[in-house]
Amino acid sequence: MSYEGFETLAIHAGQEADAETGAVVVPIYQTSTYRQDGVGGLRGGHEYSRTANPTRTALEECLAALESGVRGLAFASGMAAEDTLLRTIAKPGDHLVIPTDAYGGTFRLVSKVFERWGLSWDAVDLSDTEAVRAAVRPTTVAIWAETPTNPLLNIADIAALAEVAHSSGALLVVDNTFASPYLQRPITLGADVVVHSTTKYLGGHSDVVGGALVVADADLGERLAFHQNSMGAVAGPFDAWLTLRGIKTLGVRMDRHNANAERVVNALVSHPEVASVLYPGLPEHPGHKVAADQMRGFGGMVSFRLRGGEEAALRVCAKTKVFTLAESLGGVESLIEHPGKMTHASAAGSPLEVPNDLVRLSVGIETADDLVNDLLQALEP
């Protein structure tokens, strides 16, 4: 049976009732190996859970459906997914284009691990399509995009970047973690690969770590699956089950994240202690029009800069009561952090260093008035 609605896909794709018992929730196949019916007589192709596990397969099928891709692959973390992707599509001597404000973990992987392996890279403002075109070389294997970016919430035009990538024989990779497939489907706009930290909005409850890749091309999917099995950083069955559980409520959670973020933004933009608010839902945001065209909402991530500089930013982070001071994002609870000293500390001293007066919020699904009041008291000098 085929489904079209996002919420229906989230609940049912890859998750038919168990054929033997009728269980409506996918079982946790907590096993490392499988009995064979004679040598090579595999049941459903299962021999060892690094290679395939029914719980992980259900998650991978669901992810592919949500992102309009042909194949999904689930990993032990978002970084494991990125590592597997880069080692599949690149070789020493190749080149990569990344955002000028890439996620700190991505920057660390590229600059500290893959650069030593022989991969070169350039950081470019991906909202400037011509600058991206100028940065592409004959050896460029991929343009690596985030939109919105972490933590500056810049916006890239996915369709325009796809044209640039494909005209030069490169792939377009889009990290869709901030938007989630509920708000944005990069493959439908021309992307070749979508990357997720499923730890974030897909899992949604801050209780599981995971990552995923979804691809538009079946052959690339096969190559990635070979490397996934060979390298082994797969999602365990319980982690896959927790992520599937979270995905079932992704649509309703994202609606609340969006609504609460708008309330928070409205409170921050007029506050005298706030120098600027970075949120693509604001009409004055330079990427607002592109975001409005390629997203169905602007998300639950909000960043803002303080007039009082780093000291004021650290003070706000220390004073919130409802917002928890913690790294990560995308859970039902609201989080606050100082990117320069926390998630993006690895970019310090590099061209990707973030402003020291910046505060990043992951706006949760609590009562909006409580979130606004908490920030207002924390902003008091």
C-alpha cells in the first residue's frame, strides 16, 4: 500500500504490523546473528546485524520515504554518517566545498581528519551562488550545504546549488538536520544526498544518538551500503527503535517548535539587550525569501547576539531556568548554549569561528509564555 501524507509516512512507512504476531510497533530485534537454514540459507537475507537488522531496516525505509529518496541508511551518529559518505565519494586529492559557518563537528572532520587524508576544501558563503561556482574545481566531488546553517541560520538555495554542482560533475550534499524532512525535502529540489543527525529532531527526545544518509540514486546507495557494512558504524536495534518512535510525532512536534520559536523571536527582536536576532522567518533576514520558497516553516532554532558582548552572552546562558544549558538540539525540551565555547569551539581561530556574543536556542515544545518569560528574566542586566 502506498502513502502520500507526511504524517502517514512517518507512522507507517517501513512499519507494517508484524506478520507473525500482529504487533503494530516494529519489534526490537536485539540480536547479533541469525539462524541459517543450511549453509547460505538466509531468512530474508539476514546473517549478521552489522549487515542488516529488521529494526534498522524499518528505520531506513521510513527515512527514505520521508526524504523522497530511493534509499536510507542509518548510522551510530551523524558524524559516522558523514565519515562514511566522505570515504565513499572522495579519495585523496579530491576537493570539497563547505559553508563558511559549517557545523563545528563537520568542520573538525574535514579539517582535522580528511585534510590529513589528502582531501582539500574551501569554505564559501553558500548563499552566494556565484562564489560557490568560482570555488568549484575539476577535483571537486561535492558541495556540502547546510540550510539553515548551524549556528548562524544562513540559508542556501538548494536548487541553485544543485545546478552548480551537477554542471561540474559534483554531488550536492545537504545537511537537513535543522529543518527536518517535515519542513524541507532537499532531494525534491535537486540534492543528491541528505545527511541527518537523527539525534536531533527526528529522534526528538534527547534519548538517542544516531545519524542517517538518504540518497536520490540507487547506485550511490549501493556504494554507501557497502561502506556502511565494511566500516561498521551502524545504528543498533534499540537506537533505531527509539528513532522510529520519535519520528511518529515529528509533524506535530515541528508545528509546536515553529510556533514557539516565532513567539521567542518576537520577544527578542525588540529587546534593548539584543543586538540582532538570526532567524530565517524574519522578513529582514537575507535568506527569508529563499527559505519561504523551499521550506514549509522556519524551524525551532533561533540565534541572537548580545549588545554586551561575550560577557552578556555567557550571563544569559547561566541565568535561564526553563532553557537548559546543554549542547545538542531538536528535543522536546528547550536548550540554550554558547556556540563559541561549546558546539563550535573546534572552529576557534579558523575562518569558521563564530561570534563570541552569540547565543543559540533550541526552542522546545513547552508553554510559550514560560519560554518567553524565562528569556526575559535572563536578559535583565
